[in-house]
Amino acid sequence: AQIALERDYEAQREFDTRLRVLMAATPEGTVFVSASTGVVSDCNPAALALFGKQRAEVIGAPLHDLLDAGGEGDILGALTRAAGGASGSELPAKTRQGASVTIRTTLFRATGEQLLLCQIRNGDVLSVRSDKLD
Amino acid sequence: AQIALERDYEAQREFDTRLRVLMAATPEGTVFVSASTGVVSDCNPAALALFGKQRAEVIGAPLHDLLDAGGEGDILGALTRAAGGASGSELPAKTRQGASVTIRTTLFRATGEQLLLCQIRNGDVLSVRSDKLD
């Protein structure tokens, strides 16, 4: 059992490395947030650039310190509703610096906790949709 | 040691789940390839859509069955050279169905093996670069 566990452990280390490399290389802002508390558990350099913040300021911070859903009210509630909606539904929001962004969200469960994956692009929803028509 | 290993194992399972969710939600084609053999070890639904293939046809297949680097010669060599070049350098290629794509590559080491992460977009390099000016 110990040997099997170590073999699994090795395989899982590989997933960890792939996740880190993929996040670092992805130009879209990528943020993992607790769906229950709204606290950011991980994010990539592209997200830090959008927020204009350092990693240490973002990890552990509540998402509403970083993003504003405007008329949609609470950002965590708005994102959770968007994640439960039609596939590919996108939420317009603003960074706390006032830049317009578009957020695609995916709600999932990992080791007993609900998490939200937020994929964040510069610009409003319309300009993102017109990109897709190219 | 056993308890610590199990705790790590739980944490690593979380990375596995995050990697799968992120890949599934990412609209850019995402492929992990062995840098030594050119064999695809993982890819996402967006990559399958670009290749026009089923997952079982792609996992374990050599990358040159899926992509053609044209004048750049061997696709694996061209991607490895691109990964070693200037940060953010992109390689134009064609799918075996003849569609133009642009590939961003990242070379990294995981559990003793060199891997290439390929992030693949529809369209040629120029149109991708003009997007970035928005």
C-alpha cells in the first residue's frame, strides 16, 4: 500500500506541475475562489496584471476586494449564478481600478469544497463575443 | 510519515481536479506533449475541436499526426525551438485538416521528463498579435 501511495504521489506531483505551468502560460486571468467564502486560493500572473496587484495581496483576499459586479450586486453571488446558467455565459464586471472585464465561471467540487474557477478577460462581453465570430 | 504522505496526497488530488476543470473550461486548444517522443499525453476539448478528432485518437498519438509546421520542418523540433526562443514567441502551423493555427509553447520538466505545453489558437500569428493590441 505504501508503494502504491508513493506511485500515486509521484503522479499527482506531475498534475501539480502541469497546473502551475499551464496557469503561468495562460494569457487569460485565471482565479480559483472558494464558493462559500469568496476567498481567492490561487491565481495566475495574468490575473495579477488585471488587478494591478502583487500575488501576496491577492491570495487569501476576498474576491470583492478585487472585482465589482456593478448592478449585479455581490460579485460572489453574481458569479455563482452565472456559473449555474447556460454554458459559456459570461459576466461583465469591473476591477477595483475601474477596468472593464468579462468573467467566465465554472463551479466545481474539489476535496469536499465548492470552488469557482474564474477566467477573466479585458474588455466587455460584446467585444469578447465579436472575437469569437472571427 | 504515512499521515503526512496521505495529507499531501489529498492536496495533490486537489491539483488534479483543478487542472482538469481548468483545461475543460479553456477555449484555447491545450496539449501536453513529451518533448523527447512527441507523443500527446493530455489535451482538452478545445484541442479536439481544432483537430476534428476524438480524445482516444489523440492521447498517445504523435503530434505530427495532428499538426504540420510547414516550412519549419518537423513539428516537434519547431515547437522546441519556439519554446527556447523569446518569451511569447509563436509558431504558425496547420492542422492535418488544413486549418491555420498559432501555437505558443512552453518547455518544462515534470517527474524527470521534459514536456511541451502547446496552447493553440485558430488563425495565423498576425491576427493573434493584432488582438493583443486592443
